[in-house]
Amino acid sequence: MAKNQKNEMRPAGKAAALKGLLHRDGERHAEVTRVRIHRAISWLARAIAMGWRQERIADDARRLHAMGTDLYKRIGTMASHIKGCGDGLKTAEQGYNAMVGSIERSVMPRAHKFNEIKLSGTTQKIAGLLGVEKPLRAPDQTRDQWTKADDEAKPMEQTP
């Protein structure tokens, strides 16, 4: 419909105008809706990324825990081997010192008698043997240092 003589809109003109307004409002609504959708998708993507980061951190924590547990067991095994080696060295030292003491008390006095009677081949003096007087390491001092350091260290839960 066209305009009539009074400059009023006829129904066809009103419909077209309404359709135009709705179209512009529809586009505006679509733009707002797209922004809202983009914003929602962005928030969702951020939430998913945060979840992945948290999962990655949790996986790393689980791996660190497993590695720490394994390392602790290995250190324990190594410490028991070192203790066994130290015990063996102590036993060897005691055996060596007992053997040196026995030779010095029983064998060497008799061997020196050969030198006194000047038998051929016995003119060269036999070197004296020395026992092991000092342990390789004072284990108590080192153990005390470790214990003291452990006692002074603050547990992780107490640190701010």
C-alpha cells in the first residue's frame, strides 16, 4: 500500500517499516548475541585451559612424588650397601690389627733371633709392621652432623 492523501502510512508501508525495524533490531540482537556467544566461548576456553593446567600440575606432582619415593628407596639401598662395606672394612681392620699384633708378639721375636746368630741370608732387618690406628672415618661425627642438619631443617608444611 502506498501513502494516502493525508500522508498516512498504509498497511503495506507500515509492514515494510516494521520489517525494517525488526531487521535492524535483529542484526543488533545478532551482534549482541554473537558477542555473548564469543564471550561465553572465551570463558569456556579459559576454564578448559585452566583445568588442563591444573591437570598438568597434578600430573607433575604425581610424577615428582613417584620419583621422590623411588629416590628415597635407592638412597636407603645405597646406605645399607655403604654400611655393609663399612662393617666389612671395620672387620678387616680388626683382623689386620690382630694379625699384626700376633706377628709382632710371636713371630718377629723368633725371626730376629736368626739375625742375632748371623745366619747367611738373615743379615737384612725385617721391617716392622704397623697396625691401623685410626679408623677410615669417624662415623659418629658424620652421623651427628646429618642428624643435626635434619633437626634444624624446617618441614615443608611449616614454611609459609
